[in-house]
Amino acid sequence: MKIKHLYRLFYPITWSIRTKLSVALLCVALIPMSFTTYHSLQRSLKNAEDSEYRKLELLATSNANRLDQLIVDIQRVAVQISTDKDVVSFLASTTPQKQTAFRSSMQRSLDNVFRSNPDYDVVYIMDRAGRCLAATDPTFIGQNYAYREYFQQSLRGRPYVSSISIGTTSKRPGIYFSNPVRSVGGTIVGVAVLKIKGQDIWAIVNALHAGSLSDAFLIDEHGIIISHPDKSLLYHSLARLPPEKLKQIESDRLYGLNQIQSLEIPELAAVMVRAKQPGHTSYYSPSEQMHQAIGFAPLDEEPWVLGVTKPIAQFSAPLNRLIWQNILSLLAVGAIAAIVALFLAQSIAKPIRVLTKAAKALVQEEDFNTQKLIEAGSTNDDIGQLVRVFLEMSQEVKAREQKLKQQVKELHIEIDEAKRVSQVAEITETDYFQQLQKKARNLKARKVEARETETDYFQQLHKKAQKLKSRPL
């Protein structure tokens, strides 16, 4: 029995017309809407996702431009220092006496530059050998920085901007801006250096917020993080560096560390390190143990890239709300469609059930509820017309049935009469009956003898009749 019910449940042909109509109407209402809602939702999700990524890119680009402007402004100050006449005269002096004559004026120039901006960490100048001759911080004087990249590049005649490095003398993080100092004749006589505080760069980068859990960080040309709100991640590389590059960085101690640790995010390093255009991507952060979305933008002045991250969970929260809103809308429309479908199916199936019941009663020659049929046939639709035609047909069938019964009754009478006539004819036309008639006539014509009484005569006649009855035909 259960198998039969399951068969009826999953085999649409066995469903009632009400169920078929309800399912058909629901499918007609929900299937097109489901496809429309799905495609609309996909477009909405794609637009919302693109909008979030675009927001991260714009934040990264905006602040990368701020850093570019800061670098340009400080480079101008570094050029100003390197071209100051007192600095040039001091480094171009060929004797200690001449240097002494220009030292005080040169020192005032350095001090004036240093006091002009609280973001400056130190200002100093070096001779061609890399020895610091003058500085706003006395601890720098006499130190040799010939091994530093910024000195080597400027000694070749090129301005240079370092990454955020740890000073070997001050032990403070900062960015070094260097520029060659040229004599009146164009000969390089030394290098001028302006160092800004690393904390100020960090403050600019860390001021970025794309949400409560968002972070902004800055990487240099090696893929090493030089700014991050989480100080424990500073000077970590996004991916493992080549052995020769890692050895050079560790030997120069640019970041003040004996060893550079990797965050093991190669997919992020592949798109961010030395990126040429703004972009976005997603990645898994092992340190934070969550999936992150990131928008990034390169700086124009330096091969650095600024990234703004946002957790995917926070990123997808508005998208999940949008999904639920669409699902609830679809369910609400589905409920309304189901109610309408059931109402329409009931309105169609009810007169059909009444009509079916009446048809069965008509077949079984039973009485049926004519009033319900009249109510069902009161509508002007096809069902109402069908019910009215059925009522007319049932009345004609009943009339024909009564007429047929009368005809059958009359036919039975005619058949019985015919049978009797036929049976009589069969008896009267036999030879035996003819002989019997002849004997009867003879008996009637026979004269009663004198000695016979009337009673004897009738007894003899009765005996002969009995013999005739018992004789087979």
C-alpha cells in the first residue's frame, strides 16, 4: 500500500486534477520568476562585489597619491639642501681652514631645515668617502655610511629614496632621501641626506579605514612590508625571497633584522610586488587565519605598493543580506502564487468532482444532487457550460430510459401473446390433435345407446380424455 502511495506521489499522471492544476500554476508562476531572480541576483552580487573592490582600490590609490606627494615634497627639500651655497662651499673646501669658515653657516642651514618640519628625523652631509661631516644629531658626526645604498647611488649622481629602514646609529626607523652635492664646476663633492621618521609614514598609511576590521599596509620593491598596523608583521616578506636577494638584505641590515621571515602568501606577492596598475584580489592570510579582499595601488615616485584589506566575511555581509532579501521576496511571491493556484484549482476541480459524482450516479441509475449541479452550472465559463449540457443530457437520458422501459414492457406482452399463439398453433397443427378432434366429433355424433346411461357415457369420455393427456405429443 505504501509503495502504491509513493508511486501515486511521484507519478504525475495519477495525480488529481486539483493537484495537477496547482502544480502547473505554481510552476508557471515560480519558474520564470526564479530564473529572473537568479540572474538579477547574480548581477546585483557582481555589481556589489565590484563596488566593494573598487572602493578598496580608490582608497589605496588616494593614499598612494598622498605618499607620492609627500615623497616629492621631501625630495625637493633634499635637493634644496644639496644645492645650498653654504653646504656646497663647505664640502667643496679643500682645506680644514676653509671648511671651518663655512661650518657655522652650513650648520645653521641644516638646523633651519630640520626645524621646519617635525616629521624630519635628522639632516646630515657626507664627503665622498661616506664620512658624516655635519648633522643635526651629533651622534651621526664621524660615522661612515659608505656601505649604505643611498650614499652609493647619490655618489653616482642620482637622487635616491630608501625603503623604511632601521638606522644603524639611531636605531630608529625612517626613510632616507639623498642627493649628490655638486661644486660650481659640477663635480660631486659629497652627499646630502634627509631622513624622515618612519612613524609618520606609518601614521599616514594606518589612517586608512575601509571598515572596522580593515587594514592598510605598504610593501617595498622586494615585497617586504614596511608599514602595517600590526607591528609584529613589519619587515616580513609576502613570499619567500630568492636566496641571493635575502642574503644581500640580511647582510646590509636595511631593516635592522638578522633574518627576514616570510608570511607565505605567494599569490598576493605575485600581483602586488612591483605592480604597475591599481588592482584587487583575494587571498588567505595565515597570520589572521581568514580570507581577505584587497585593493592595491602602486606609487608613482617609488616602486612601492599600498594595499587596503578587508575580511571577506565583512566584505560579504551586505551581499548575504541581499541574497536573503531576494530569497524572502521569492518565498513571499511563491506563497501568494500557491494560494492563488490552490484557489483556482479548487474552483475548477470542485464542479468537475460534482459532475463526476453525478455521472457515476447516472450510470448506476441512482439519484444525484441536482441542486449542486445547478450551482456549479451557474457560471459562464466552459465548466459551467459543460455542467448545463450534462444536466440536459441527464434529463434526456432519464426520459429515454422511461420510454425504453415502457417499450420493453409492451414488447414483453406482445412476445408472451405471440408465444401463446405459436404454442397453440404448434398443438393444433399436429396430426395427433387432428385425430383427437375427429374422435371428439365422433363421440359427439354417437348416439347414446338405450342401455347406457348418461353417467356411463361421461365416464367413458373422461377416461379417453385422460389417456390423451398422458400420451406424449
